[in-house]
Amino acid sequence: MRPTRAASALVAALLAACGFGAAGPGTASAASVVLPHAIAATRSSDVPSGAEIYQKRKQLYDAISAKTGLDWQMVAAIDQYERTMSRAHPKSRPKKDDAVVGVYVSESDWSGNLNPDPDDDNPSSIRFFYGIGRDGSGDGRAEREQDEDALYSVAVQALKQGISDDDFSIGLWEYYHNTRAVQRILQYAKMYRHFDRLDLRGSAFPLPVGHSYSFRSTWGNGRSWGGYRIHEGTDIFAGHGVTVRSTCYGVVEIKGWNAFGGWRIGIRDLNNLYHYYAHLSGYEKSLKVGDIVKPGQTIGWVGSSGYGKPGTQGKFPPHLHYGVYRDRGLVEWAFDPYPLLKRWERDEFKSLRNRK
């Protein structure tokens, strides 16, 4: 059965918000390619680290890309979203320490709700009971905790409606039943395509460390304008017009006026964290929603906007309000960014000293 017009319209809006066009990735026969035996290395009990983990993931993504027709960036985006959910819900989504992928599928979803064997790894009987488990490695078994099988199985579910951007997005929605999940995966794929690499680690302090500024932990302090609430962030006081920089690799999710935050901008990173910069005096002119940014890139300037209608300025000293929120799937929760800010500041000072 084809999706409803409402679902199609919702997906179209998400695609537009994420900056996607109508064209989708190339196609390939799902039955014509078998994952290379080299992928078996991902079953090792050794816990990979650093560059090794990215190499193993890239090898896996390329192999699944060849089998499904999805580009490796989209395969990586699915896995990264799954990884962020597993990190946000470690008790309900347990993963082995040596797992290369972040995908988690419950026993009942994998083998089928009515399957009498929750550990079933026979692809035929799993299909009979309408489980999603598939053999991605070509070894004749569909093992829930095997990296290739798990990621391939979720990719196949997302491809049920087709491989074009529109159809694939509808497939994602039908699997996750969550518009946030669709948006995140599209955002991640866009970032991977932009930089054409997996390793997008890196950070920057939101203000140039050479400037004069001051900050302390203000998390949880009371605020009264617009009704009592707690302060969900850290205020960094600096002169009007000091450069504000992206702290991460990410995609611009929100830009514009907010009665509390004034001129503000929100950036989503690959760890599903939302970085919130408020009270700006202005934005970098070329920056728009859907743009990709990197650590240290100028996004705006310190100001004192907010606490009123659009354009309100000067109700408090100029400063940057910086907040961080973690997406847990259906809701987002703020957490204290002060420890991150201190670490980023320390790292930048160390880097500057090492250059001398």
C-alpha cells in the first residue's frame, strides 16, 4: 500500500528543510552483490579505536552501499542516528563494546512477534514470521548482533518504498514512525556528502580565545522575564560585535528571532546535539538554514538582543548565551555546557601555545 498524501507532504517538507533535491542516489540490484569476506573482520572481539574504527565502518558502509544502491553517506547516516539513540538509551538499547555499528533491533522485531524462537537466525523462518532480520554478510544466517546483518536489515526496511530521496524518506518514516529520525538521518547524510569523509571529530570555543571575555557556570540559575524558568546554558560576556563561532561540525537547523533569545541560531551535530547560540547582534550574511558548518566558522556576533519583539536590544549587557540539548528520540533535554566550554577553551589555548 502506498503512503498517504499527508505522509508524502510531511516528507517533502523535511527534505526541503534539510536542503535535499529530488534526485536520489544510484541504484543496484540487492541480490547481485555479496558483501566481501573482508567485512568479517568486524566480528573481532578486539575493540577498535581512533582511525581504525572509521576505517572499519567505511569498509562496511561501502559494502552495504554496493548491495543496496544507497550511497555510503546515507548508510552511514542511518548507522550514526542509531548510534546516537543507543547512547541516549543504553539500558533499553544495549550494545556490545566491540560493535562497529550503532544499530539496535529488539529480538521480537528481528525474529518476528509470533516467532517461538527469539534467537532465530534462519532468514527464511524470520521472513515467515514477518521479522526484519536479513542476511547481510552472505553467510546464510541473519544474526541480530552481527554488524553487517543488523545494518543491512535496517537499510532494507528504509528502502521498502524505493530509493529516491522522497521514497527513501517515506521508508524511514514507516520504520521509525518519528519525523525527528527522518530529519536527523537526512541531515547526517548531507554532512557526510559535504565533507566526503566519516571522521568529523573536532570542536572550537564559541568565541576567539584571544579576545576578552568571561564566563562561569550559570546552569540552573533563575530567570524571570516571560515567567519563572531556569537558565539552560552558560552566558559568555564579551564586547558587542565579538565574533561567534560554530563549536562543531553540523547543519544549521534554526535561524531567526526568538522572544527570549533574540537573534539566535541552532546547529545540529552528528552526535544529535543541538547547539544554541542566542542574543546575537547579527549573523554571518551568507549563512542560511540547511547550510553545513565546521568548528571555528563564523556564524554571527555577540549582542544583547531579546526579551521582546523582533529587534529588541539592550535589556542586558552584551553576551553570548550558549546552550546544548540532546535529542533522545521524541524529546530534547538540555544539559550543562560549562564543562564542554572549559575543555574547548583549554584545548585551544594549548593548541596556540604549541604553535609558538
